[in-house]
Amino acid sequence: MPSTEADNHGDNVESAAKVFDEYGGFIRAVISSNVKDEVRADDIFQDFFLDLVRKPVPKYVKNVKSYLYRAITNDVADFVRRRQRYEQLIGRYGGNNNYSINTMGVEDALITEEEIDNILSVIEGRLKSCEYRAVVLRHGKGMSVEEVADTMHIKRRSVSRYVSVGMKKIRRFLTAERSD
């Protein structure tokens, strides 16, 4: 009877548990020597168990401690890189959104048709025609991605790309204008 994927997972969990039983103190010591924050060290410790379930120690490995040390240091490096990238993205997001959309009083909050036309003409000059059309249909007319794709006779993925790139250019332009 052939083994199922569930059987393999069960075997992998059992294999990882044996490794943790035998080398758990060593694993924790290596992680703690590389990561000073105890909470993050615990996260890495638990993630490392899951990594061993996904990819058990190969049978041909003669020096398990050496293999584990290398795998742990790689996991720690990956964790640190992911964390730094996450913090960069959060910082950039916070930096891009630190201004109020409406700094005027309530009476000035309504935009006239003429102002909308002026805004659209400025945006049109900054975007490619396909980006401009996708942004206007998606956000100006309130259409769904599918409706925009049908209207423009393109794939939904292309619509998402055009809108994403167009909005990014608009944000960059508005940020530059506000800083002046």
C-alpha cells in the first residue's frame, strides 16, 4: 500500500520531535546566541521546528549538530532580513501617509466639477493612457476590476497592474508637490 502525504507529514513530525528531544538545548543555545530578544528567539525556535517538519534532516547527514547549526544560522539570517524588510515597508508606508487628505474646513471639502476636471487633466499628463484610463474607470467611475477589464478589453491582471503603477505615480507626484 503506497504511503500518503499525511503519512509523510506524520513521519516528518516524529522525526522533528526526535531531533528536538535530542538537540533541543543545542538548538535553543544557537538561536539565543544569535538573537538577543527572547520573544523573537522563541518565534525562531518554533519556526525551526516547522522547518524540520517540512524538510527533515537528511538520512546521509553524519554530523547532525553541524547540519542543525548551519540550518539555524540560515533561519536566523532569513528572519532578520524579513523583519528588516517589514520595518522598512512599514516606515515607508507611514512616511507616505503622514498628511491629512482634507486640511481645509468643512465648507471647502466639496470639490466642484471644474476642480475634478483640472485634477484629471493633471493626472492624465503624468500617466500613460492605459494607466490613466484604468485609474479613472476603477476609482473615478467605481468600476470593479472585472468591469474595467471588460471595458478596456484586457486581462484583469493588466488592469491591476495599470491601476497599481498609475496610483504609485500619482502618490509620488503628490508627495513631490506637497514637499515644494
